[in-house]
Amino acid sequence: MAVEITDANFEEVVMKSDKPVVVDFWAAWCGPCRMIGPIIEELAKDYEGKAIVGKVNVDENPGVAGQFGIRSIPTVIFVKNGEVADKSVGAVPKDTLKAKLDALL
């Protein structure tokens, strides 16, 4: 299951991780976010132990969303060693997200 990432735990969960981290910025009212939600959950299962896959609700955690300049959702960022290594905006197929994550492993 995807990890719930908040303003409070972002630094610990994402920036200090020794594994690549996939962060899905989403909101409950966002249609495209609901489309990729199940894909994010699948990635969390598929990459368990190899990467951390999490979700940030932008309505509840505006600090992190602002810090990364998230203007459109869904936005998925890929973080490795505390740096944003890649990014995907909008509803994209699982293969696209998988390829970006595989490149970081």
C-alpha cells in the first residue's frame, strides 16, 4: 500500500530515504488523480522493498506541494538521494511511471 506522505513526515520519508521514492501529488476532487490512484497502489506492491511509493494530498499538505511548485495534479515526482530525478504530470500509463522508476533502481 502507498505510504501517506504529509508536510510533517516528508523530510523523513522522502528526502532521507536510501531508496528511490515515488511521490504522487493528488486530491480527492481530481478526476485524473483517481485514474492513476490504482496504478500508484500497484507500483507500491510491485516495488515493495526496492522503492518507497507514497501519496501527498495537496489539499491537506500545501507546504510540500508549494515547496515543489506543484501547479497541476496529478504530478508524480521521482526522488533519489534527496534530489528530484524525474517528474510526470497528468494521468499517464503504468508503463511510463514504471520506466521512470526502473531508471532509478
